[in-house]
Amino acid sequence: MGPPGLGFAPRLGAPGLAAAGSLRFLKSGLALLRWDKPSGRLILLIPAGWSLWLLPTSPPDPLLVALIGLGGLAVSGAGCVANDLWDRRIDPLVERTRLRPLASGAIGVAAAAALLLLCLVLALGVVLALPAASRGLCLVLAIAALPPVLLYPSAKRWFALPQLVLALCWGFAVLIPWAAAQANLAGGWPLALAWLATLLWCFGFDTAYAMADQPDDRALGIRSSALTLGTAAPAAIGLCYALAALALALAASMTGVSPWFWPAWALAAAGMVGGAWQLRSPQLPRSAYGRHFSQQVWLGALLLLALVLGRWP
């Protein structure tokens, strides 16, 4: 080591270099899965919570909640890796994504593919751990969810509203928990309305998220609902949020919620529509759309809290 104050760093031996390399790989892997950004993972688990707390048998079984949470993390991780594999040549050209692990070269294609396979195996393990009565139906739904999950990243190349494809993926977050708990999809209007609320909410917040990338997407010829809707995007997002909140309120009413549901629901619904109204400003910085997305996590969680309060025995 050099004299104090000269900024000499101690030399690392082979074990130290290996440990540092492993730590960098771990950080890159977590970033590739987006597990270093909890908001993106929670926003998938929230509709699953809506489904579980609309069940005729709510409150749901804690073990089932844990399994659904683990499965949601695995599936969302698989979706993120698939997205970055599709976009590994585009992401370096987009300001928001240029530092992602595959785009920056921090992790290779082979390692990413292995991580994708690991996530899918973990998701399969969760399905196999479900009660025998519901396992078959959940496996069918999980298989049905795979094509849109894995193909969504390509939708921006050929479909004017790729966020709609993501919304269809999100819908399985409602169907699979219900099937796991009930061993059927005979949920009637409450299940159908929760599924519709999820599709509308997801289309809204992902359209808002895509608004940040409009200059880059336009230059690269990439499609998004934000570009397709243009100046009408904030109004469309607000309409989606309002209809999603209304659909969830109708579903909750049909399951017999207590009055405790309504104050939290009203606060969340007002926050969603108000957030969409703020997107009308043409001078918003790109960071504003990321903040809007994070706010949707909290507002969606507030809707879940409303259901928990309203369905608590």
C-alpha cells in the first residue's frame, strides 16, 4: 500500500477478484430481472391481490398468497429478460434503456438465456406446488400466458398498440390466482370485472410509461400506444383509469364489501384520474413519466387495501 493520501488502492488477489466479479454478475442479474426496482414487480402482484381478495372465501390462504407472490416474481423476471433479449440492439439507442445489463454488455446473451430458463422453471415449480385440484387448470393458464409474455417485446415492431398485448399478459395475474384458489374460473361478474380492470389499468400506466420514450421510438421506427394516440394519450389514460376503478368497484359491490372499502377506493380513483390529467402538460421532463408509473403502484396498492378493509371478516 502506498503512502497515506496518495489514493493507492490495495491489490486484490485471485479470490478477491473472483468475489468482485461474482458481485458484479449478481448485480447485473438482479438488474436484468428488474428485481432491483420493486415498483415494477409490485405492479404485477397488485392485480393478483385484487383477485385473491374478491374470492368468495376471502381472506385468502397465506400459503397461497406466498406461492402467487413467488410465481409473480418469476414470471415478471422472465418477461423482463425476454424483453431485453429482444431489444438488446435497440436499447443502447434509447436514453432510458441504454444502461440495462444486456445493452451495456454487463451480461451476455447466454447468461441472460440461462436466467430466463431459470425463471420459467421456478414458475413451473410454483404451479406444481399448488393444490392438486387446481394444478391442472393453473398449468394450462400458465402455458397460455407464455406466448404473449415472450412475444410482447416484439409487438412494438408490428402492432400500433403494443401496450394492449402487455395488458393481456397482465390479465393472467387475475385469472391464475382465482384458478389456484377455486380450481375453476366460474367467478362470474366479479372475476370478469377484476380482469377488465386489470387490462384497463395496465394499458393506461404502460402508455404513460411509453410517453417518456416517444422521441427515441419515433426516430427508431418503434411503435407504441403513446405515439399512436398522440395528443389524445393523456385523455385515453385517464379514461382507462376511471373505467378500471369503476369495474373494480362493481366487482367489490357484488362480493358484499363493507363501507370501509369506499373511502380508500375513492382516494385511489381520484389519484389515478388526477395523475392522468397532469400528463397533459407538453413540457414534462422524461422523469415525470417514471414518477407517474411509481404513483400507480401506490394507488393500485391503495385499491388493494380498500378490498382488504372491505372484505375483512
